[in-house]
Amino acid sequence: MKVGGQAVIEGVLMIAKKVSLAVRKSNGEIVVRDLGKVNFPKWAKVPFIRGFYSLFVSLYFGIKALNLSSELSSGEQMKNSEKVLSLLLAIGLAVGLFIVVPIFLTNFLVEKRGEFLYSIVEGFIRLGLFLLYVWIISLFRDVKQVFQFHGAEHMTIHAFERGEDLRVENVRKYSTIHPRCGTNFLMIFLIVAIVLLSVFGSVVNLSTWTRILSRLILLPVVAGISYELLKVVAFFNGKGWVKILYLPGYLLQYLTTARPDDSQIEVAIAALKHAVGEEKNATEEQKKEEDVELLG
């Protein structure tokens, strides 16, 4: 069984037979919520399309879990208008910081010296801004806790994949670094984007605003190609030359994960146990898609 997950506020989201969220409330109680199941229609299993669909599913449940975890941990319910506003702000920040700003900075640095050079410079600027962003937010206490839950998620999945009983003492010995983390997908995504956008720009005359539009339109294409490459990397299990593709993602995980305490591991275990199901002889089981599940 492929298991994925994400870290949220004071909790962990796990995706397996079902999608489960576990959050520790302010009184110390662990609350588990069932968020549904992941269904892959036939059209969503087609190569290159499945990558974007998988990314969409991860984002959908991730946003849903993030809002719910905020409510459960704080004891205060968010209004729908607040949820919509926070989502729009997040999208605006992502587009502005990682698409608009790199393009304008590259315009200043590169001018008209070739689309391939332009895409490389833009890609490195985008990567640099992302690393700077992650480093800045890691200085905040609440974000540090999320990174600890991220580590707990990875450690718990490691233990599950090796057939361990899901107990704190068994989980504690594993690494916070996992080869299927979404950060590996992100690094492959950035590399594919540089190549694809340089080819696209060489056959189409792009202005500043058409560059911005092209980055948004080509996102599903880049995601689809990146997902298929991630499957190739997973098939070889990080051996041989594919280690080169794994290495940047591994290094990035040292920024986005941290060693959790036992209470945080307990939350991750609760989420995973509920996601995989306690019943040994369940009569109704959904046929699982054997593609790579992205971890948070």
C-alpha cells in the first residue's frame, strides 16, 4: 500500500485507504477526522495526466486539512469568507513571489541574450527565492512545529513501510528524510520547467506578460512530466545515476523537516492508523492506484 501525507497545524494528514487527519488540541487530546477517499477515475490514470491530477488531489486535501487543523487546534471555527480570503492570498503570494518576481528580475539581468539562458537564470532566481522563503519562515515558532510534524510524518511512514508496529519507540529510530517527499518532486519540477520553458520560448516570441501567462498555462504540463520522472526515480529506488535527481530534494528536506518529540509522533501514528484502517478483514476495499504518492 502506498502511503502519502502532509504536515499541518498541530497535526498530520495521511493518505492511504482513506484520507485521515489527526490533530492535538490545546487540552492535549488527539482528535482524528476522516476526510474521505482518493478516487482515480480512468482518465486520471493516463501517463502525464495522472501527475497533475495527483498534485491537484494533494493540494485539495492539503488545504482542507490545513483549515480544519487550524480550527481544531485553536478551538475557533473559521468563516467561509476567511477561508476563501486566505486561499486567495496564498495563491497571490505564490504567483507573485515565484513567477512574477523572477521574471522581472531576469528581465533586468539577462535582457535579450537567448531564451535558454533566460530560463536558466529565471529558474535559479526562483529556486533562490524559494530557499530564502523557507529559511525565513523556519525562524517562526509555529512553522518550526509544522516542520517537526513533517518529520514525524516521514518517520511514521518509514516504520509502516518496513512492517514495524506503529509505536513511538519503533518510529523514533527512523530518519526524517524520505525519498518520496514532495520536495523531491519540487526539485525535479524546477529542472523540467527550465528545459521546457527554454524550448517553448525559442519557438514563440514572448513578452513579459506572455511569459507570466505561459508559466501558468504550462504548469500542468511541467507537473505531468515531473511526475513521470519521479516514478522513474522511485523505480530505481535512488540507485546509480538517479541519486543525482534525489540529492537536491534530500538537501531541501533538511530545511523542511525537524526531529519531532514523542507527542508529535503519537499524532502521526494516530493519523496513519486511521488512514490504513484497523480492520484486518475488511470486505470493502478500494483498489489502490499503484502510482507514486507524494508526501508533504
